[in-house]
Amino acid sequence: MSTRVELEIFEGPLDLLLHLIKKNEVSITDIPIATITEQYLATLDLLQSLSLDVAGEFLVMASTLIHIKSRMLLPAGDDGDDDEDEGLDPRDELVRRLLEYQRYKEAAQDLDQREVLSRDVFTRSAAPVEEAGPRGFREVSVFELLVALKRIIDRLPKDTFHEVTLEKITVREKMTHLLDVLRAQGSVLFENLFAAANSRMEIIVTFLAMLELVKVRAIRIVQEVMAGPITIEPAAIMDSLCEQAVLEQVEEEPYGT
């Protein structure tokens, strides 16, 4: 019996396309459609190999990219479109959507930089909360994390047969464990977080717990240089009450391992 995990971590297929364009260091107005399409499909294959559900909108974008790629391979006037479309770049509509999405994304990031306490919550004056970790680190995208997660899963023993004992673990348990590790060590390397995991499902549940903590801004995932070690560290100094409030936001949904 296979287990599927639904992971709602993407803002949409346009977010993935922007990531691939940035990764390939190409202009958004001159997309190498063949390369981007190949890498986009490879990412969807990666998600499915990790038993993560792929939203329908990602599959629609995949078909759109393949359609654009096929139109660009045809000589001008042979794609069956109306004469009024002759001479137009098949990528134009996609570029327009990407540029519009990028503007909204940047605007949302600017708004997100505002302090939540000053905006939504009023408290008595207290000592300012110091952010943990050195400056100058770059944040790691979710797509880079998925690639790193795939490397960890690939290291699991292959063709191993043993008696399976059903054990239930929850995202909240793994969140508690990660917070305990960070409280004791201050920071932890991404790969070391999964060192004690004994199964594919335990790795994925640990990954989900990590993303939940990122979502509530309890931790942050950084990288000093591109393709360098990925580090997990506290986003701010947290006391036991803050940690309990974070954990209460997560439902106790058990996963079998």
C-alpha cells in the first residue's frame, strides 16, 4: 500500500518558472523555451517520485510550455493560427503573465517585510528580539530544498526486506524535535536533520515539519553561497510559550511509517 502526501508549498506554476529562469540566468523576455520546458517537466517528475501531489495548474502549465515549444519548432505560418497572429512570438503571452506575476510577487514581499508586531499586535515595551545567525546569507527556495530532499531519499537502502511495524508519527512531533535540536545546538545542517530517519515517510514528515516552522516564521533556511551547505536556524529567540503557540497551530495528523 503506497502513501501519498499532499504538500501545499507552491505559489503556483509561475513561481516555478521564475525560479528556473533565475537558476538559468536568462532574460525573462527571451526564455529558452526548450531548456525551461525540460527542467519544468523534470521538476514535476521529482515531485511525483517523492509521492507529492501535483496540482492541476502545474500540469496545465506543462502542456502550455509543450505547446509553445512545438509552435516555435514550426516554420512561420505553419502552425494553423490566424493570419493576425503571424509574426508574433509564441512566448509573448507567457512573458506577459510572468512579468505581471513578478511585479505582484515583489510587491507582496515588500509588504511582508513590515514588522508583524507593529502592524497587527500591540504589546508593552520590551527588549527588542534579536535575530539569530550571521548576516549575508541567502534564503533557500523550496525548489532547492526539494532537490536536496531527493538526494537524502536516494541514500536510503534499496531492495531491503524486513518485517514492518506500523508506527504513527506526526508533523507536530517532528516540529517539537526540530525546535529541541535548535535550542540545544543553535543551528543544524539540512542533511543532518534527517540523519536519524529510518524510512522515506519519516524523511517526508520531517520535511513537512520544517516547512511548517518556516511558514510560521519560527525558523529560517539559509545558504551562504549558491550550491553550498543549507543551514536551518531559529528566526528569532523563542521561549517555551512562543514554541507552544507555534505547535498549537498544527493539527495532529498522524502518518504511518
